[in-house]
Amino acid sequence: MFLRGVWFCAALVLLFIEHIGVANAVTVVQDMRVGNQPEGARVVFDMNQSVNYRVFLLDSPQRVVVDLADSNIYNLYTKAKNQVVAGTRVGKMQGNDKRVVMDLARPATVTKAFQIPAQEGKPWRLVIDLKMTSSGQFKSKIGNQYALTNSKTFSPQEETAPQETKHWWSSEPKANENTNKPVNRKRIIVLDPGHGGKDPGAIGRTYKTYEKNITLAMGKELQKVLRNKGYVVYLTRDTDIFIPLRQRIKIAQRYKANLFMSIHADSAANRNATGLSVYTLSDTASDKEAAALAERENKADIIGGIDLGGNSKEVNDILISLSQTDTRNKSSKYATYLVGEMAKCTKLVKNTHRFAGFAVLKAPDIPSVLLEMGYLSNRTEESNLRQQSYRNKLAQAAAKAIDRYFQDPEIASNF
């Protein structure tokens, strides 16, 4: 009887050891961090043990793909601010392999991928270094043939195989798993925080607030609100850098945006001027104030040392293309929804929906609006725009307008 008990206990011990061995065969990704570096960003995965990995680039949209063999992933939410990675999501591949996809805010290549063994209380780490680069250099490094890997576990055929699933940290809607049913197209929004770098924009009269800082803060606030709603959202800039106006259009086109919104704050000689306004494109401005504002904004190109005036063949072609009424009608439709929602939460100028020849509104194929959040030349509105709570109120209203826009029967039929 005693021997039976010994053998029974021994069997339990062996089963426990076997269970531990199986558990340890699966790598557990416990956390992920992204931090800025002088020329890019560093991505770090914390793990319980080493992992077989593969890292490579894909386009349309631009993204970095990290394949992890035989892994469980508990948390990929990136709280750290960085200048390269715009959003992160995860999908399941064959077996227990996982795919992490990082959408890029700007072109970048993978310069290094390596692991650091656990030491001094720190877990195993997979480190990936990203370096900002040109679009041409990015395109030259796309695909499995340029992958950085420590294993032959992954085959090139798997490059586009898995479907990505939505998690609470995801920036994109869940893919439809039934291929026999129609899959909704992603609704992609590009937000354009006005000015930046050597171009400060308007300067507040009371607190000397730079418009470039207010627009960037608002862009990030609205991006967060929209991503929580399931939209795919990119910023033309997420740091204090100068971007030529027409380059902002190209960024929106590169991301295949379904909607483009440029964010600004106004200024006027009259300190009592107040109110929010919304602009869509017109070759002739709706009033003298709109014409003067458009002229001021468009001169920002020259500040950067690049005069991208409207006399080139390319720009003339764009202006001709803008005679197409479809894009303008959709722009006006969103502007109408935006004015309606903003009226519920803040003061508006008279004739709130205005028309002007802003360069950033001249994408011929993307519905575009320009939001003037208020006047930095007014003490009260400058103070309001400096407050995160007020910007969040505006962001919530803008997001509701975007919901209404995409729910509009005419717009929804395209998705």
C-alpha cells in the first residue's frame, strides 16, 4: 500500500513537471513599450523567455510586422508618446503563432532586431529599432526578403495569411472572419494639426500661446477619441515639425484617407472676435475675412523656404480636377454635421460654414474640411483652448459629426 502511494505521488510529480515543461514552451509577451530615439523609435517586448521572431515592412498603409512563434500576448497597449508608431494591433497566425502590426505615423525602416536575456530582475526582451526615412527608402525595404529574423520558423507564404483581430488596444475594426460575407472597408481619417516647427501660426494675445501647440494637442485628443470608436486615424504630424501645406495632402493620399480635417485656431485684430468656424474649399472665398485668412495660411509654405504656389502644372491640374462636385459635396456634408454638433457645445461665428481657397483643402479625391476652433486673440477663447477638458469637448463633438457623416446613406453606401 505504501509503495502504491509512493508511485502515485511520483506520477503526480512527473505530470507536474511535464505540465511546467509544456507551459514554458510557450513564450508569454507580458508588455510592450515604445520610446523615442534621436532618429526614430525603439520598441521593446517584455517576455518570460526567448522567442523565435521575424520583423519586416508592409505598405498601404505603411506598417511594421512582428511575427512571434508559439506565443501568448497579454498586453500591447502603448502609452508612451513616440514619433513613429501610430497604433498597434495583434492577430493570430497558424497554431499558436502571433502577429503584431504597428501602423507607422511616418516612413521608417527596421535597423536592428535582437533579444536580451533576463538579468537583474528584468525579463527577457525583444528589442526593435526603427529609423525614420524617406518614402522611397521605405518602399525599397518592403517584404519578407528584407526581414530580420532569428529563425526559419516562418515561411514567406505566411506574409499576408493571418486575419487581424480587434482588441481593446486596437486602432482598427475587427475583420469579418466569414469570407463569404462582405467585409466593411476601414474608415480612415487623417487629422492635420496646423503649422509646426518654424511656423508657430497665430500667437495668443494674453498668454502668448502658439497655435501650433494648440492644434497638435487637439489633433492628439481627437485621434484618441476616434480610435476608441474604431476608426483608423493618422496625424500629419505628431511632433513639433514643419510640413509644407501640399505635403499634408500627399500624406492624406498616401494613407488613402476617407476624410481629411485640418485643425487651426484663428486670430483677429478685434479682441472681441469669438467663435468657431468651419471651412470647405472654394476658388473664391465667401467673404473678405475668409479670403484674408486663406492668404495668411497658404503663405506658410514660403516660411519653410519652399514656395509651392498654385502656378505649376500639377497644382493647375488639381484645381481643374476640383471641378468635380462629388468631393466638394461630401466635404460640405461633413461641414454641415460638424457645425450642427459644435453648436451644441461652444459659440460659433455667424455664417459658420465658410468657403476659402486653403491649400490643405485641395485634395481632389478626399473630402476635406478646415476647423478654426476659436480666436487666440480673444482672452477667453485662448484660455479655453489651453484646457484639455475644453479640447476634449470639441473632440467629442467632432467625433459625433464624423459618426453622422459615415452613417449618412450616401456616404455609407461606399463602405
